[in-house]
Amino acid sequence: MKQSLYHINVKTIFGEEQALSRFEGKVLLIVNVASECGFTRQYSGLQELYEKYKDKGFRILAFPSNDFGQQEPGGDKEIENFCITKFAVSFSLFSKIKLLGPKQSPLYKYLQECDLTPVGKTGLKTFLMQCVTRFLLRIRGDTTPKANEVKWNFHKFLINREGFPVARYSSEIEPDSSLLINRLEEELKK
């Protein structure tokens, strides 16, 4: 990637246009979120991670999406209320976006083109989850992700201080995973 993600504009949960250059010099974790997902409890872990590292130059940017199993049906105001009342979220929330298909957000087009291999778990449980995911997307008529695209809610991208993706974590990697934390701490030291 020749250009950092700082050239991309996004919309806050309040509908205000915002340049990602606002976060220049910070280590970012960009996460696609949903309030009716089996991984929704990760909001708690994300909030703890944010509180632990925010004073060291770390920010979390959460982008709600209804692309996977239609698990984020609400509007921005409902999503904001849910995140604050259920999980006391204080990190940055953005307007609901599309991660897949022809209306894909420029941010996720950029992230998915970075060609990083997602860090994920292996084994029978993970294999079964992938099969169920593909099946659910097909029967609901949702867009099926391509090889380099996010596969489900709570997929995470770690961005360095220069605005470039350096690591990618599949949904089942929890915010407190040593796989994520070790790389985060490494980036924060730079």
C-alpha cells in the first residue's frame, strides 16, 4: 500500500463527516461491530483494552454493519444507545456501513486490499463456524465474502502510527488475546 488510510473520510455515529487523518500518530484498532451477534460481548473487552492503552496513543474505531447475518438492524441512534447503556463504550463509534458488495465503504475496500492474512484460530470448532457462516449468508441472501474480505462481525485491523494496516484478526480472537495485545504493545512502543 502506497497511501495511508488517513486520506479516507468516514461518518461519525452522529452523522458528521470526519477525516481519518484526525487519528494521525495513533495506533488504531478498527473493528466492524453488531449488536445482535454471538461476539457482541467483545464490546466489554474492547472497552477494557481502550481504557488500558488510550493514554499511550491507542484508539478504537468501531464501524457497525448489518452485512453478516443481519445482526445490526438498528439505526445509528439505536446503536449508540445500545453501546453506551449495555457496555459503557467510550471509544469512537461510526455510522453504519457496508463492508461487502457494490456499496462497500472506501475504508473497508482499503483495509481488505491490504492483503494481510487474518490471525485466527484453527480446529474443528472454527471450521464448523465457517461452514455455518457461509450457510447463513446464503440462505439470508447476504453477500458472501470474497477470499480477502471480512468474514463476520468483530473482525479487527491493527493500524500503525503511520496509518498503515499491520495485522488483522478474525472474529474469534478476543480483545484480550495475547496475539493481539503483544502486537499492539509492539506498535505502541514505536
